[in-house]
Amino acid sequence: MAVQRGLLLIADIAGYTRFMEFHRTDLAHAQDVVARLLEAMIDATSALDLVEVEGDAAFMYRPLPGGTGPELVESALGQSVAMHGAFHALQQKIACLNNCPCQGCAQVGNLKVKFVAHLGDVAPQRVKRLTRLAGFDVIFVHRMLKNSVPVREYLLMSEPLWERADERLRTGARPLEEELEGVGRARTWYLDLAALAAPLPPRPEVTWLARQRETLGVVLRALPYALGLRKLGGLRNLTPA
Ligand SMILES: [Zn+2]
């Protein structure tokens, strides 16, 4: 199939402590919380298509959304800020209303989201009704997740993408040289999303009913997993190392 050039972006959730003893229920609830946060972020982006949910990350792609110049960088940044906002709005709601004492629910406030973005060539492959992406740049953007960015929530951009940024977008970005596993040295730039985020919406009203609805929702959706009737998906960052 023909090779396409496009924007590749991954939103990745992390923050459950790695040293906790997870029980089956904790993991099932953590999985439910992460799935909802990913869904809220995917819904918040109009310019990118979901390729795949990969554990606690969403891999997204769009053939050159917004053009090939500074608009492309602006699009990557705008989509990341929108998804970051949607993540924290839902996180706040769950943290306010969820009464469940399990670690999967109790730690929701610790979760963070980071974004990595790259401009690259991909070969779309249709497998049944799904479109998968193949190529070196797909590997490249995934390797960018393992980096040395010193802040917790950021957008990390590759050189081919960053080259398109104009002066205005360059303000506030910091360069980093990364050794990407199996890829080699790569120049990257990151923006701290905490500095760019819009204020959170007002906290939800905490009523008995709202709390029941939120808490029971998690408990019921996660029940088949907690009972072992359905298999838990692999949550890379959630499972203790
Ligand atoms: Zn729970």
C-alpha cells in the first residue's frame, strides 16, 4: 500500500504506584478508570484518528492535519492541550465522586498524561475492518515514550515535526537529546503542558446520588474482570515491575 506522510501522536497515562500490591479488583478498577480517561481524550480530539488503544496509551494518526508548515505543530500542540484538558476534567470528576476504597480508584488523582508527537511516513495496512500502521516512524514515535523529560506532563516533539515550528511556537520549548532504544540519538523538544493548560472546570457537586452513580459504575463495569470472568488487558504502566 502507498506510503503516507502524517502526524503520529501518542497520549500515555501513567502514575499508579509501581510498588503497590495490586489485587484483582484494584487492577480491574484501574483498567476501567484508564479506559474512561483515554476515551475522554479521544473524544476531545477532532483532528486525529485513533489507530489503536495500547494498554494505557492511545495511538493516533492523521495524514497532515492542518498542513505542512507551522500549522502542523500548532495542531499537535492544540490537540494535546485539548486532550490534556479532557483528561483532567474527568479525573477531577472521578476523584470527587468515587467512593471506592480500592487502590485503582483511590490513586486516580495521581495519574498524569504525556504526549509524544512525530511527523513521519507510514504504510497503512487494512486488516479486516481495522487500519494498522507500519513503518520505521511508527516504531520511532513509540520509542519517544521512554525519554528524559524532567516534567510530568508534556508534549515531546521530534525534529521533523519541530522544524516546522515558527518563532511563536518555539517560545517556551526546551531541547533534549535522547538515546532512543534501537533507533539511536535523536533531537527532541518538549513543552510543559502545566504551563499551557486552561483552568479546570468547576468541581462537580458532590451529592449522594452522584457518588453512588460514579462508584457503582466502576464497580459494575469492572465486575466481570474482578471475578475473573473476563481477562484483564495489559496495562503497561499499572502492573508492578
Ligand atoms: Zn475501586
